[in-house]
Amino acid sequence: MSASLKTGATVRRQTGQSVAHCAERYGLIVVWVVMFVVFCALRPSTFATWANFSTILGSQAVLVVVALGVIVSLTANDFDLSIANTLTLSSVIVAILNVNVGLPLGVSVAMALAAGALIGFINGFFIIVFRIHSLIVTLGVGTAVHGIGLWISDSQTVSGINPILSNYVIVRRLFGIPFVFYYAILLAAIVWYVFEFTSLGRRVLFVGRGREVAQLSGIHTDRLRWMCLICSGLFGALAGVLYAGTQGAADPVSGDSYLLPALAAAFLGSTSILPGRFNPWGTTIAVYFLVTGITGLIFLGFGSFIQDMFYGGALVLAVTLSQLVRGRQEQSF
């Protein structure tokens, strides 16, 4: 009888742990679905339309790409605050080279991506070689990059980009959803595969968990961190190319509104799917969770101010939840 009672208690405890684990992994999705249903019920003629759904999915794909770039560097335990400015500069480079200089679209895009990689390289150079904190370096480099974008564009919006870019980014659709959404999902799948199924991704995760331990294990921590920063710069540049495609033009201040939402999505996403880890699917879900809330509140009559309030509050809440999931470990960025 005693053994039977112990077995029953063990089963109940394991069941409770399993339920708690599922709630932790998929809680954000459940809340997202509930919020979605509530907004659909409150505004069925405006929110609950396929046109609104496709707009949400397509319009936030650029933010998904930026957020994925953010988690690449965060996984290696480095911040990249320059990624939004990299987005701006790359979109401006595409526009200027294609419109003003007359270079082919493919060459212009390649140059923009190269600029993003160079920005990541410069970030890594100062962070790794001179051992300067990533927050300071990327903030300074990002501000300088912003100034370069204003300089080469003469602080003016550059329009007239080859319509082929817009055609393959926002005009063409599958199931009514712009191609740019599928590009973002494909990129998330690639990041997921690298982190989950390759030795490279595992080493980056190991470095992020503890640089000293990883270095003692024979891992080239500096090389991996530098590589992640270059990759983050590439993601920012790709986001800029996609942004230019969605607008058909380049605005030299376009990236300013992307950094805070991307950070909020990265930390909020680390509480979902794979709690305690920055992960691409959790980040992607967090992006659309946040934009669903903002869109729904705007449809309910709140002004545009709700966006900054929502993203700012979400960032603080997301970091708090992330710390709780990590067991309140002190941030060591």
C-alpha cells in the first residue's frame, strides 16, 4: 500500500511538472490566441478581416528579421544596438546606388549587404580586440552609421527604386500574404536549424552560457562572438533591403522605430517555446503577439501613443519574465 501511494504521488508530481512545462512553453501562444479572439469579437468588421490579418503578417516581417538578428548576437551574450541603424543605412545604399548612381538592383543589394557585414565586423573589432562592452560599442557605431545615412542621403527620402524589388517583396502574394512574410519565416527556420542541429549553433549557445567555461573547453569564443556580430549586421542589412522593397524608397530615419520592438520581441520570445533561451520561433511569435495587441488597441480607439507605451512596457515585462525563467541570474552582457 505504501509503495502504491508513493507511485501515485510520483505520477501526480510528474504530471504537474509536465503541465507546468507545457504552460511555460506555450503560454504566450495561448495568450496571443485569447487576445486575438477578444479583438475579433470586439471589432468583427475591422479587426476580424483577412485584409487585416495579411497586413499584420506582411507589415511586421521586417521587424521579425531585425529581431532574429538581435537574438543571434544575444545568444552569444552580446547586444547589437546598431542593427536598426544598419537597416536604415542599407536601405539608403540600395536606393542611392540604384536610383542616383544607376547601378543594377542586384549590385545595389549586394553592396548593402556587404555594408551590413562591415558594420558587424567593426562592432566585433572594438568589442573583441579592445574588450569594450558591446552596449557601448554598438550604441556608438549605430549612432555613427545613422549619421552616415543622413549624410549620403542629404537627409532626404530617396524614391524610385527598381520596382522589381517591391514586386518580389510586397506586391506578389501567396494566400493573400506578401512574400516578405515567407522570407522572414524561412530565415527563422534557418536560424532554428543552425542553433538546434549544428555543432556551430551548439558552440554559440555554449559561449553565451559561459565564455570562460567555453574557452577552457577549447572553443574559440572570440571568433564565434565576432561571427555572430557580423551575422547580426547582415540580418540588419537584409531587413533594410526588405524595408526598401516594402516602401519602394529609403527613409534615412526609418530604422529608429525598430530597435525597441526587436529587443522586446527577443526577450519576450525567450520565455516561450524554449524558455530560458533566445530562440527564433519564440521571437517570431512574440513579434506578432505584440503587433496584434497594438493593432487591436488602435482599432478600439487608442491613439498612436499606445505603440510606444506597449513596446516599452513589453520590454520591461519581457526582461523580467526572462529573468524569472533563468532563475534570476544576473545579466552579464
